[in-house]
Amino acid sequence: MTTDKKLNIVRYTKEYKNQWDSFVANSRNGTFLLMRDYMEYHRERFNDHSLLFFYGKKIIALLPAHITDDALCSHCGLTYGGLILSESATAALLLELFKQLLAYIKEQLKVTRLLYRPTPHIYHKYPCEEDLYALFRNNATLTERKISSAILLREPLPLSQLRRRKKNLAQASGITVAEEKSLDTFWQILSDNLRERHNTKPVHTIEEIKYLQNLFPDNIKLFTATDKNDTTVGGALLYITHRVAHVQYIASTAEGRECGALDALFNTLIHDTFAHKEYFDFGVSVEQGGHFLNNGLIFQKEGLGGRGICYDTYSVELKRDSND
């Protein structure tokens, strides 16, 4: 590697793990999902091709990525996964970085496009959208837009009349909310819900989520709603980052839905447990890459005060010579 001030791209190997994780922790937009231990819990499903960008001897950016048949993807196995940037990564530097990145993909990987999923701005520790400008300058196409619902916690909107009535019903029914260490009961409720109502299952297995929670106990937490008999009737598994409490999974029993258990749960999380955070993010309410809006799901989130935040995917098509 040269010592002069120029950009160099290096493919990630395990020897860079400590440098990678340290950079993520001190970056403008990194979260624990982009730490190597989290990224690699399902490494057998993805052909990892993450990249480090050096400016001289200093890392100025990382790209969590993997290769599919026709694309370098950043990152389809994560909620988001665009460039992770240092404080010194300027707009001009990002334009040069993208230029070299696209040349690297074309020359070294022989794929036809870059699929890029930037980290939504609510997760940024400091303004960090130079990558969006670089995407625009490289004629990127928006290929997927998923809408989530988030609450600005310092000024939450009032509950809708229905959600307020459900919250009061839950409180009158004796619903209590607390953090729960064991995942087993909640995971059974979640699995039953997804199977019966959507004919699907959680993205993570319970073994995977237990493994991740053990690695990141301060970032992955379960909160449950229990009735007067101390029976779990609802819950939410949260991913907690520097600025955001993000709902990864939600589930309730028929009894919980009847008595408004989740309304009591979210009221506690929003106004008490995570009131010190900046945003409470309920997660996306769409299917088919954003082309289908689940009206019932987003209706509940918006009734709790959530408003739109987008999770986007961009595609940059690579121009190839006729002899490539």
C-alpha cells in the first residue's frame, strides 16, 4: 500500500476486523448492525466482498458488501448497508471514491451493477449524505423504496383516538410492561402470528437472535406486556442504536390484541424507556419492494404518532465496452 495521499481500495479480510469495528464505532453513520460480528452471523448465505477505502494510510470509508450473480450489493442481508464514512470524508472525496469504486467493480468483479442501500438519516450521528450526492452524479436509479414510521421523541405527536382508547383499556385491564431476558415465549407468539396471519416466519431463527443478543446485549432488547396473571400477551424486540430505538419484531396474542397490550407497551417505550433517544422507528410497512402498502399495519403505527422515513435501494448500471 502506498503512503502518498491517494485513494486505495482493499478487500476486507479477517485481519482487518479490529480496524473495521473501531472505524464503525467512530464513524458518522455506523451502527452495531455494521460490526463484523453482526454482519457475519449469516455469512454462509452471502459471498462477502466488503471493502475498505484508504486515503494514504488512513481509512476514510468502509463498504459492507456481497456479490450476487450480477451485482455488488451493499448490503441485501442487512436493514441498510451503504458506505460508512469518517468525519474527514468530504463531498469531493466521495465523488472520487465512487469513481474508483465503480472502476474497481467493473475491472475486478465483472458484475453489471452496484446495488446500494444507504443508511437512513435518522441513524446518522452527524450529517452524512455525501453518498446520496455521489449516487446522483453517477446516474443511480431508485429501485426500491420502503416506508417506515418514526416518532421524533422530543416532540411526539398525540395518539389517535383509537390508540388512546386502546391504551386506556390496556391500563384498566392491568397490563404491565417490562424488559424480558428470555426470548422463548415471545418468539413462539411471533412465530404463531406470522404463520397464521401471513404464512411466513421470522427473518431470524431463535438461535440466531439469541446469538446476536449475546453479542450485543445493550443493543438488542425485548420488552413484553403481561396481563394480571403474569402471562405474556405481547412484545417488541428492539434494535437500539446511538439515536434510534428501532422495532425489529412485534407480536401479540389474541388476548393482547383484544385488550390493547401493544398500545400500553409502546406508550411506555416511547414516553419512558426511550424518551432520551431522538427517534423511535416502528419499521417498514410495505411489501414487494415498496409497491404494496400494508394499510392496516401503517395505520396502527401512524395512530401511535409515527410518520414517514424511507429505506431506499439504488442501482448504478456499469457502462461496459463491447469487448468486456
